[in-house]
Amino acid sequence: MASPKRKRSGTGKCPICGRATDAQYRPFCSRRCADVDLSRWLSGAYAVPGREDADEDGERADPVDAKKDGSGEAH
């Protein structure tokens, strides 16, 4: 039994190796390249840069205010 030929999409290149993409693994050319990309994400090689000086709401965290409650006394 012969294995079915995979359709190659000539519209793009694999971001890992540069070969033509495969419709089954798009945007990659093979499962190997898809797994390489996944491994890079999981290891932290692809990190979205963020600002460490901002809270989740985007406001600047003030260490002095974080120790106080509404009464103005430090804990």
C-alpha cells in the first residue's frame, strides 16, 4: 500500500526551515517543524516582552502603598 502524497502549498514558506508549506501542517512543512516551533514556545525561546513595572491593570505598582490598607497605617 503506497502512502498518499501530501499536497504542498506553494503560497508560503515554513518559518522553521524555509521549505514550501504542507496543507496538513500549515504554516509548517512537516510535523517535525511544527514540533520544533512548539518546543521553542514551551521552553520560553519565544517570549512576548512585557513591562515588569506595571500591574495587571497597567498601573504602576507602588511598594509603599502596597503595605498600607485603607486606614493609612503600614502593616
